[in-house]
Amino acid sequence: MVKNVLFGKNGQTSDPTGNILKVQVYFDQLNYESISEEEAYGAISLLADLGGQIGFWVGLSVLAAFEVIELLFDLCRLGFLWCCNRGKVKQESANLDGRMMSSRKPSLTNIHKF
């Protein structure tokens, strides 16, 4: 097609001034919009937040460890007290049963109807 414009249909050169088109491009306004990207979360902020989270979770785990230690201590203490008092409770209950058996006399008033 370009060859036809410059040389014509039969191969002879033609006047190119009749085949030129002038295009003017212009802007309605000379304003422009600049778009740029910036980091929303800087490296310093990231490190600070990570340090805060790590401190929070480590502190929480230390508190949990102390709670477990306290629980084990309380369980050991209760187990020790239970073992020490078990003999006393048996002896006291035997004494009470002995007193009750000796003080009871069979009577019809002790029989309850359900």
C-alpha cells in the first residue's frame, strides 16, 4: 500500500504532497496526575511490631509456666495433707461408730417408712 502511495498504480513516481495527511494532537488541559507507590508499612515499624508480638507471647508462656508450677505445688500439698489426715479420719470415724453402736438400742421408732 505504501508503494502505491509513493509510486502510483503503474509504478511511476507521483507527487507525494497530495497524499499527505496532517494530524494535530492537543490536550484539553495541561494537568497531569502523577501516580507513585510508597510502602505502607516500613521496616522499622515491622520490626517493632514483631518484637512486641514476640514479647507478648513469651510473657504469656512464662505466666502459663508459673501457673502450671503452682498447680503442681498445690496438688502435691493437697495429696500430702490427704495422706497425713487419712489415718486420723479413719480413727475418728471408728470411734464415732463404736459410740453410736453402743448407744443405739433397737426400737420401732428408728424404722422409717419410705
